[in-house]
Amino acid sequence: MARTLLEQAFPAAWLDAVFAAHRQRQYERELLFSTVVELMMLVAVGLRPSLHAAARQAGPLPVSLPALYDKLKRTDPALLGALVRASAERLGPVLAELGARPARLPGYALRVIDGNHLPASHKRLKALRECRGAALPGLAMVVYDPDSGLVTDLVAGEDAFTHERVLAAPLLDRAGPGQVWVGDRHFCPGGLLRGWDAAGAGFVVREHATHPRLRNAGPWRMAGRTKTGRLREQAITPAGADPDQAPAPRSRPDLAADRTYPDAADPGGRSGSAAVEQPAGLGERSPDRTGLSGPLAHRGPVPAPGGRAAQ
């Protein structure tokens, strides 16, 4: 059943069309891109334990197994991102017909961004056989839509030690108005925040210990309660903005969880509270700050005392 669904969702002709539109160095002769994807899908969903097993059980291939592996390892990283985006566009209407999930932040399109290190490989290359640690094969920057349940974008990094904020930079070109991007502290540098702001998108990111640098910060004021605790907020102006241009309004909410300080009358100044930075630059529809508890909860629980979060 799973294989039939995959064949209907991603027909071979469509996969080859995506390849033709976005390929860079690669070409097709005997082995089609759709054949490689179909074999890898069987491994991804657990129907086959490995690509080798999938190829053996798929029947005669037009090329040898070494040629199949050569085709796979030379796949352009940009092609992977294009395939993910095209797949999300293809499956989005199907999921909408099945019934939309309740929106986590009504009126906005959530985009959860996170880095995913591929598992370390224990099948050693000859040059690494004397090394105790397994080699890291790469890093993927993934964009997830929690309302639809689809991964909507991907940036593949061949260097496993590339920092996540470097891989995230190309995603700014695909940010837009009405979106709210959610990420951890690796996405808190001012360049990324200004990029989302320039695209008209909002952001909810965990606060880094040294980012963003602030030009000034206003007084704290109480902003209400959420399901998990009490909320206060502070108007801030990040450094690095054009001094001749009026800065976009931003706020830094601070959430003190009830389970952390059950007897506290005021959550202010607690080292264990979660700091949330989100620009009010979502236009006149800027959401109530208490509504940010949903995206905050999606990223994980509020840290224990001593931790800071910037959603």
C-alpha cells in the first residue's frame, strides 16, 4: 500500500521533469533520476533496509550497482531542495482536501526552521578506518509547516561542519509576508532577523547569549497570561539598523512558566524564563503576544532555570 501511494504521489514522469528543470551538473542516459528516487523512497519508508537491497529486489537495472551509487553521490544539493519544494506544492492541495489541521497561529503561515545532521556512517572509507569516530556525511537545513505537516523547503550542505545560520541565508529569498518563522538560537544573528524583516515576514527565535545586539531597550511591562505562565514584554531596537531610518517596532516577550516559579508574583528578571523576540512588523494584524505560546510550545518546553530561549 505504501509503495502504491508513493508511486501515485510521485510518478516517474513528474520526477524526471523536476530533474530536467533544476539539474546542474548531472545528466540522464541509461539511469533516470526517477529510478534513483523510487529506490531511495523504498529505503526512506522502511520497505527496504538499504539502497543495495532495494536495487537487488527491484529487478534488472540498466546500469551496475557502482554506477547507481555514483549517480546518487553526485546528486546536486540544489536539486534536492527543488525536489522538496515541488513535492510540497504537489501534495499541499491533496492534504487540504483531506481536511485542514487547526492552525497553530491563526492568520499566519508558520515555518519551523531547523538543522538536521545526517546520521554518522560506520561503513568506513579506507582513509578513515583507523579513526575511532564515524564520519559525518552532511547537514540539511529543513523548513517545516506544522499546519500542513509538510516539509516545504530544504537546503542541503555537503560539509557537516557548516554553521546552520550560513545554510539558512538562501531561505530568506523565499520568505514572505504573512509568514512567521520559528527557530532556535542559531537563527538569532541580526543578519537573519533583518532578512526576515525585509521580506515582510515575522519571526519567533530563541534568544542567543550574544545576539541580537541592541541599540536600546524600553521598560518591561506585563502583557497577560498564556496556558503555561505569565508574560511580560519589552520594546527593543536592534543594533545595526540604519540610523537615518526609523526602526521597525519589535518586542521581546519574556515568559515565566508557572511550573518553574509557582509562587512568584512577578516573573520579571528570572534567569529561567524564556525570552521571545518577534517583530511587530507583521502589519496591522500583529498577533496578541499571548498567542505566541503556541509556536513557543512547538519548539519545545521552556528551559529549566539558567537557560534562555529566543523564539
